[in-house]
Amino acid sequence: MSKLCLLFVIYLFSYLATITYAVNCPHSCKCAWVLDSLVVECSHKGLAEQANFSDLPIDHLDMSHNNLEKFPIQLADIESLVFLDLSYNKISQLAETSLDGFQALRVLLLAHNSFTSWLDLNPSQTFRNAISLKYLSLSGNNLETFTGDTTEHTLVSESLNELELNDCGITAVGGDHLINGLPALYRLALSGNMLNTLNVMPSTSLRTLELSNCSLKHIPPTLIESLPALQTLNISWNFALEIKDALISESLLKLDVSFCNLDTINLIGFPSLAHALLRGNMLRKLDQNTFVNNKLLEVVDLARNSLRNVEADAFAKLKHLTTIDLSYNEIAHLDKNLFRANDALVSINLSRNAIEKFTKLVSNSVREINFSGCEIIMIDINALTGLSAIQRIDLSHTLIKEFPPHMRSETLQRLNLSNCKLSAISNTTFSGFPELAWLYLNGNRLTNPIPTDYFRSNHYLDAIWLSDNPWICDCHDSTFMNFYDYLTAEPQKLKDRVNVRCASPSNFYGKTWESACAYYWAPRERSSTVEKAWTTIMLFILIIAVGAFAFSCVQKYIKARKQRRDRREYRQNRDEMMEIRAQNERMLEEAGTPNAPCPYENNLPSYEDALRMQKLVRPVKSMVDLTETEHIRRAKLRRSQTNPEGEIDDADLLLDDRKRFRSEEMLSNRAKERTALIIPFARTGYVEYTKSRSRQLSVEDGRFPAAHMKSQNLKSAEKIANFQSYEHSPYTKRRPKLADIPPFKRATVRPDSVEFLTDPEYEDQSKPGSPFARRKPKTPTMPTVASLDRPLAPAIEDYFGKVQKSRASSLEDSDFQLVNEPEISSIAELRNTSSGNDDGGLPTNLERGRRKKRLNSTSRRASGNFTAAAVGDSSSSSDREPVVVVHKPMRETLF
């Protein structure tokens, strides 16, 4: 079984593989693989021309039932073509080269085409080129003759084995063309032709000759003698046939003389005959001489004759007889020893005879006897005792009313009593058949159920037919219910359950046993059915409950695992945050050393972090302002007001709280001021504020920077462009002196730069144009001891805790220095101007106005801008020397 399944799977896969390959077939054809052969079917497509097969490796090609008028010689390109079917087309001519190239062709079917004569085939040349041709069919063509006397009429093929010429209108057969042109032919079919004459056709290779339905009247003995290798002769359906002369053939094995109206038969001349088909004749008698010389007969078919008398020794000499058919005859009685000597006999067919009594027959080999359709009324109780190997008995369609009890057969397996007249079964009817497996009781007259005890000896009974019987359905009868349970219990024995119906009572007529007795048998069925249903339901509920419980457990486990993972991550994050917080607190609590860099100077806060930081209590300009006391600032203010020649550095320290921007506004505009496009003309406008409270200049006429442009109109953008980044901020560290600059970088310092002019290491002779050449740098004002003891003014909120801030020790830490541009002419004019003022002096009001202007400029610069106002008198900026603002790097320690 496993091998069959494996073969089926292999075949299925091979078939599926063919489907994918069949895509390349023409649209009018179907392609399929059969094992390893490609089969292409193009039949019934109405093709008038050959389809394009595009080099397919075709083995079998079917182009029958089309409209082809010419033989498709293009098929010669298909080297693998073995089978070609061109039957039922309109081909009328075969050229001498039509089969050139068909080297592998073995089967060629040209039946029912339009050939009108034998010469249309060019038989002497056409088939010579098909060197592998084995089977040729020309049936259904009007050829009129089969070969002829001339050479051009002779069919020549060295390889042809089978030739079919059925229904070709041939009227004459004979000659030496078989032995000359077809030396390998072993089958010739000439059925359906009106053979008026049948001459000698010598052939040493012909084995099968079919002359059925040829209107033959006699068969010349010389015809059979000229065929020494003949094994099969079919001369059936020749109603006028008479065999007057004895036919002799030592090689003949099968003779079919069916339906020839023969009243006598002479088979003496066929000693090797094995199959004698004699049905449909008028034979009336069989005696010991009928098969006297046919001792090798195996199959004898004498059906549909008029046999009435069969002698006891008619088959005595047929030791190899296996099958005999005597059906549809007039036999009324058989001798019990008729088949006693036939030790190889297996099957006997005696159906449709006039036998009235089934008597004893003796045979040790018969396994099957068919008495169906006979007129048997009685069965001899010893009828089966002589059949020691009987397995199947067919007594259907007989007139038996009662099957005799106590009949015995140890080998009987099938008993057919259907369509008889049985009305009752006794308890010993089937008890003598222990091997009984199939029992046919349908079509009888059984009314009452058979008690189950009657089948207690039939252990192998597994199939019973009980339909077409007039059953009385007494649903309250326990025998009826038990019989029904016996038939329907698994494995079910009743094979025609649907057709088993009730005939009475009238209210149950035509109903099946189940529908008729459902109301009465329901309690028993309900109990079992309900139990099964409840069991199924409970099992289903139990399975659902177990599945739900398992699902809930899995879900809870997943949820618990997720919660544990979340708690673990929360603890890890909390520990990490606590560690970071502790580290920050330790860093803030450590005492800072003087001039120590801020812990954030390498990690400046972002803009958002800067906005969230603590804000200044009051505006400051530099770290000097943070370290000075109120007393020192007031003293400086008085000294600057009373000293008309006060230095610009002192004036730069003055603070104006009313005009200073908040520190957060300064921070918010630094990025804009660093990247803003500086235009060398003044712009005036108003200041807008965004939602984050940062300043935003108006697009039309905004001012930039906001505090510079109130009272002055700058000539150049260089005064504003000096602010380049945070490193030039007043909060950054100051630039190094020229002496601190390495020699390889000092070359880039211009001689007129601020560092060159203000560096004290150079002599005054090297800086003739510097305004500081005639005086020394002013000594920075140091705070008194009392001021150092007092706490500093709260300039900013205590952001860093208790860490003390060291103040600047020199006024050089100021963020701005105001010097003139390094032009020699401007410095000379400035000297002249200064000397003139010393000699003559300026009016007090004029000098006071200049000082006020300087103070206002300083105030505006201290209010958040990073350029200095112009120095000098109140004259126009074009008459004055330009002012250069020097920025020092912004301290990154603001925060």
C-alpha cells in the first residue's frame, strides 16, 4: 500500500510538472506528460494547417478530426515523435517523400481520410523511409484493392508489423505481396470488406488474420495452409459461411466462428486450438466427438446456441478446460459426472437454461456456478456435496420458494438468492455455511424479521442485501429491533439500508425502518444518542476550560514578567539618578580654589538651561563689579564727575540700572548677534518680544544692537563687527599680552594693533603714536581692609552655594579699552589739541558737555552692548577720529 501511495505521489508531481511545461504548447492544443512521454492533443480543433510546436520534444501527437488536406511533412523535424494520429482528416495524397525524416515514428494512423485509390498512397516508396514504422491504419478509406500484380501496387515496408484495412471497399485479396513487400507483418485486419474472392496470401510471418463481417461463403483450405504461422483466425459474423472442407492448421490457437449460423462444427484439423468461440450458432448437440482432437482447449464458448442434449463424456477429454459457457441454451438436465474429469475447470455458466432442479454435480475444481435465470424450482439437499471447492453460487432470478435446510458447504462464500420467491428462512438454512460472507436475499417475499440466532454459525458474514421485500414493521417486536441492531451495528452488515422499506401496516407503507419505528425506538436511541451528545459536550467544555486556564496562566506569567522587568529598570534608573545627584552635590560642596575654572566651563549650558537658571538681582558688567563694594563704586563715581580728565576705563565702570538689559535677554540675543548680517548704516525701529521673552528686531526698521544706535551714526560696520563670538565677550578671559604670544604667532600681530600699543614691555620710542606713551598705567584701586571684611553686595543670586568668588586685582580686567586708531596724523592732532587745552583751556561748559557725552556713551555701552561711544567734542563724526573698540575674550565662567 505504501508503494502504491509513493507511486501515486510521484505520478502526481510529474503531472504537475507537465502543467508548468505545457505553457509553451499552442493555444489550440493540450500538452501533458505521461511518465516520461510528452503527449500533445490537438483533435477536434478544426485545424486546416499544422500548429507551431516550437521544438517541443513530442512523443505522441493526436491531430485527428481536423481539416488537414496535406500530410504535415514539417513534423519530421520532431526527432522524438513516435505516435502520430491523422485520422478523420481530408488528406488525399501521400508523396514518395512524405515520411522522410520520420526516423522514430512507430504508429501512423491515417484512417478515414480522403484516399480514393491504392496508388494515392505510393505504397512502393512512401513507407520505405519510415524505418521504425510498426503499426499502420488505413481503415475507412476507399482503396478498392489491396496491392496488386504490378510492383508499384505492392506495399513495401521492411519494419511494418500490423496493418489495418477495415472497411476499405476491398473486393479481392490474394497474391505474393505479403511475403514480398511485408516480410515482418504478423497482423492483417480486413474486416468489413466485401471480399468476393479470397485467394492464397502466402506469408511466413502472419499470425493474426481478421476476416469478420466480410460476407464470406467459404474459406479455401489452401489459404490456411499458406499461413504456417497463423495463430488467430477471426471469421465471425459471416452469416452465409459454410465450412464443407476440413480446415487444417497445426499452429492455430484461437478460432472465432461466432454468429455464423453453423449447425455443425468440425474442429479436428486444429489440434493446438485453445480458445473455441462458437457462440451465436445453431449447434444442437455435444457428444464425445465434438472436441475429440482438441485436447488443449482451455476456453469453450457455446452460448446462444440451441443445445438441448449434452452427453456425459462431451468434455471428458478436455483436461485443460478452465471455462465453459453454456448460457442461453435449452439444456434441461445435466449429468452429475459431466465435469468430473475436468480437473482444471473453474467456472461454469449455465444461466438462462431450462433446468428445473439443481441436482448434484461432482467436481473437485469448480469454484463458481451460475444458475441465474433458470427455471429451478427445487434444490437437492445434496447438491453441494460433490462440489468440494465451490465458493460462489448464483441462484438469482429462479423460482425457488424455499431454500432447503441442512445444506452444507465448508467453502461457500457467496450465495445469491435474490429475486426468487423465498418467503421464510429456517434456523438451519445457513448454519451449514461457516465461511459465508455475502448473502443476497433482496427481491424475495420475506415479511418477518430473521432472528439473529439464525446467523450464529456465520462468523464471517459481513454483507447482507434485504431490499425489495414486503417487511412487516412491528416496532414493538423485540425480534425486529434485535434484527435491526444486528444489521446496523458496527461494522454495518446491511448494504442496502436506504432501500429496506416497510410494506405493512398501511401507515408505514414505503417508509424505511428508521423512519417507521423512530417514535418507538427513540427512547433507546435517545438514551444512547443523548449520552453520546452529553459526553461530546462535556469533553468540548472541558477542552475549552483547559485552554482558557492555560491561556490565562500564560497571560499572567507574561504580565508578571513585564512588571518585574519594569521594576528592575525603574530601580536601575533611580539608582543611577541618585548617584548622579550625589556626584553633583559633592562637586558643589567642594571649596573652590582662587581662580579655579568653573566646573561648567567645558560644558556650557544650553539656551533653555540658561533661561531656567537663577537671574541676576541687579545688572553687572564684569567680575570687577561683582567684587567691588558700594563705597568703592560711589567713590569712583565722584572722582569721575570731579575729574574732567577722567580715564575712559573709569567711566566704563559706571553702571546704569535703568538702561541695562536683563541677563536672559542678553543670552537670548547672542546667537542672533553672532550670526546676524551687519549692515554699515544705522537702523532705527522698535523691539519685539517673542513668547520666550527674547528680543526680536522688527523687519522693516529694527535697530541692531539696540543700545548703540540712539545718538550716533557709525561710519563703518567694523565697530560692530568686532564682536565675533563668545570668546570676545566681556565675560571671557582677557587676551594675552604680546610677550605671552609665541614668536611664530607674533609675526601676525600688526604694529598698529591694540596689543602692540598697550604692551608695557616695549619702550616709548617704539610706540610714538600711542596715547599711553607719556604716562604709566594707572595703579589699580585696591579695596580697603574694612571693605574686605564686609560681605559683598548681592549682585547675583547665590547659585553655587557658599563658594567664595575672588575679585579682580587690577583695573585691566575691564572688558573694554578705548584707544584711537593707529594713524600718526590723528595722534599728532590729538597731541596738539591736548596741548592747546592745557595752555589756554577750554570753556567749562564745553568740557562738561564732552564729559557728559562720554558718560552717556559709557552708560549705553554698559546697558548690554559691546561697542564704545565716540570720544571727543560734540562735533560731527566725520570731523573726529574714529574710535576702535578692543574686545577681550569672554569669560566662560559666567555660569
